[in-house]
Amino acid sequence: MSSEPTPTPPQSDEGIAGGFPLPSEARGVLEAARREGRGLTETERAIAQVEAFTPEEASARIALNEAVEEDPGTRRPMIINLGPQHPSTHGVMRLITELDGETVLDLHPVIGYLHTGIEKQCENKTWWQAITLVTRMDYLSPYSNTLAYCLSVEKLLGLEVPVRAQYLRVIMLELNRIASHLVWLGTSGLELGAISVFFFTYRERDAALDLGEMISGERMNSRYFQVGGCADDMPEGFEAELRRFIDAMPGHVDEYEQLVAENQIWLDRLVGVGVLPADELIGLGATGPVLRAAGVSHDLRKSNPYTGYERFEFDVPTFDNGDAYDRFRVRMREIRESTKIIRQALDSIPEGSHIADDRKVVLPPRDELAVSMEALIHHFKLVTEGYRVPAGEVYSGVESPRGEIGCHVVSDGGTKPYRVHMRDASFVNLQSLRPMAKGQYLADLVAMIGSLDNVMGGVDR
């Protein structure tokens, strides 16, 4: 009898579900995790090329890949990468997509391509400096980012914001909401082949950015909101320009709707596409137009008013179908409501200061620096050392154009945040893409991604 060992058949390296190549190092980390009875680390998941799957899913897919097919005619799903460098992904996002022909069987978003570590960087900056970081997360709604952070710090400080500053905040938040929805409509139109609407929406978006530059000095990534109020008051001519903008905006929305709202191609691409019921959206934590398009009238400006929103009359648009077309309709209605809020704010804004008068927190006016040594010392100390915030932790939520943006801040009593964590609406809403895409056509996936209006800077941050 021969003593030679029986040769083991070579293991297939065809890959997960026949789609991903499984190199030897990937198989090695999976086998090591099995031997040690643990799950995969993030690095091992990346090595194994299964970063979108749980270890259980990875093992099941590998077993499926290595199993012998009983029926030679069985058709395995095709696995393709959609993105990250692709215009239809609405940002730098990768989608691992399982297809049976043109039908999506499963979907796994892979994020992190725009990760900048903003929350961790905030812990190495003073409370004042961190505003410059958080404004760059969701780069289409910088005012919402900074307000969530400023509200949290103001709660810890017990700092009261002047009423005029609250009105200025509301004006800029709603102007930013209009600009963000215009970007959404224009880029979504491009993704679906409606090129003309892009030129129309960016015409008004440019005017909105001009107004932002006029009051803050920056078109995007503004830090106009400060702890205690706003960086400056409205400059001369700003109110007149803003009134011209909001007077014209409803007519422009009519133009957009004439272009696409009843266009048969637009209807075919959006109606009945990406439907997800309200209870499932609530379970996933979805907020904003995505949730309101499913019939849930949830808006933090109404349910938990902040920065003076309780003073204004406006409606919360809702529709019942929960599809991509209703998300479009919600955003168009919101643009109209935002113009109403801005007009009310301009008509009733009171006199007063644009920022709190607390020299331990707020920078002194520039005109005092040349004549007051005390003001100069305060300015120097605030900029170089920062101010101390009482120990504690707090959360503040804001209704951004995409839903709830929240900021959880922890202070240990020092001049720098101990912990800053943001709840980004795009990150949470992205969870709904997988259930709404299953069983749908690949071509409709493009419309679903766009209808969520994810901003990957906020998702990855």
C-alpha cells in the first residue's frame, strides 16, 4: 500500500459568487479568522475584497463559489462595480451590485472614498477653530453643519443668541436649502438625460451663491455662523438683492416643473421607482424629503424648533407614494416654502446685534482693536488659546436639505472639544438604497441614487 498522501484538489480562486477574484492572501485572512473563531477586522475585510459584506455573508458566498453545481444550466449572478468614479453614483461612491440580467438582486454600498477625519480633527482644534472643519462635511449645506455645531456649544455655554442673529440664521439656512435643492434637481436631471434643467437650476443657484458671498465673503464652506450668533450683519444692498431673488424664485420653479414635471420620459424614470414604505424608512432612521415623500410629516423646524423657527408660518410638504417622483415634488414644494420663510424674516427682523455680547466667547469688534488694549488682549487670547466650555455633553439637531444633521459634543471643561460626532442625514438615508433597489432594474438604480440626494462628503467625513 502506498504511503504517499492523497493529493488535495486545488481550491478555486474564481472569487466570491464568481465575481470577485479571491487571491491567496484573501483566503489566508478568512481561514485565520475561522481558526481563531473571530470576525474579520476592517483591514482583513479590505484584503479579502468583501468590505461591503459581513463575515457570515462572506463565508456563505465563498462556500457558494466553491460548491459544485448540480445543474450545469444554473445561472449565477453577475457582480459588477458601479463607481466610485462614475457620474451616475451622485458622488464618489462604489456600489457592489449583483445582477441577474438587468435585475438587481442585491446591492452593497462601499463608502469612505472622501474620508477626511473631520470629527477627530475637531478634537485637536479649539472650539472656535472647529467651525471651519464641520462646514466642509456636507458641502452643499455648510450652514446646517455649522449651526448644529454652534447650537451644541451654545447649550454647553448657556449662551443666549440675540433675536436678530436668529433671524439672520434662518434667512441663510433657507437660502442654502434653495441652493442645495437646485443642485439636486440639476444634477439628477443630468443623470437621467434631462440636460436643459441643469442650466436653468444652476442659473439660480449661482445667484444664491452670490448672496452668500455678499454676506459672508464665501460662496461655499462659509463659517458665517459663529458661536453666539453670526459673523456680521447684512451688508448694504443685501436685503434688496435677496428680495429680488425670492420674488423671482417661484416663477423659476414653475419653469422647472414645466420642463420636467409632466414630461413623459421624466415620469417613466421616476414614478413608481425606488418605492419604500414609511414604516421601513422610519426603521432605517431616514429623514428629510425621503421620509416626507412617504407621507410622514416630520420636520425638526416644526417638531423641535430651533433658532426661532417657531416664529414663522410655513407648511411641511408631504406626499404618499414614497417614490422618486414624490421626492422630486417634495423638494420643489420646499423651495416655495423657503421663499415664504425668508420673506417673513425680512419683513419682521428686529433691530439689535448680530452676535452675543460676551467678550469671553465672542471676538471683539474690529473697530475696537485699534483703540482698546483690553479688546486687543481678548482678541489675542481667543484666537490663540480659545475659550473654555463647561464640562458636559449635548446633542443638537437641525433640519438640513437632506434631513436631520445632528451634532453630539462632549466637553471636559477645556479649550478643545473632548469629542465631536455628527449625525449626517446622507449617511443614514443611504441605508434605504439597498432595500429599495432589490428586484428593480439596473437603469432605475441611477434614479434611486439621485432621489436620495446623498452628499458623500457628509457620508464619509
